[in-house]
Amino acid sequence: MTKKARLFELLRHRWVTVQVAMRCAGMTAVSQRVTEWEREDGLTFDRKWIKSNGSRYLAYKLSQGSGC
């Protein structure tokens, strides 16, 4: 399975931050892949800010109504 495919599977099942993507899929370009899938494939992703130790991170998850 490619890194991009692993990332997509993660996004289908859970909220994914860059840290999670690096640990589980071996990639850090989460926002680029999400934008690419939205633009090219018409998928929709939910976004939320996660606060941890004074820092904020954006997390992504594939929306339920995305047709997947």
C-alpha cells in the first residue's frame, strides 16, 4: 500500500494531524493531499483545530457524505 493510500484509509476512520500521518503513514503533506482530493475527486473533508501544549494543529477527517 502506498503512503497516499495509507493516509486515505486513516482519513476515512479517524481525525488525522500531521503528527499522526507521519507516525502511521510516513508522510507530512496532509493538507496538500486533502486539497488535492477535494479539487480532483470532489471529496469533502472535515477540519478541526486541536490544541496541545500551547500549540494548535489542524486535523482532517473524510466527511460522512463524501460518497466513499
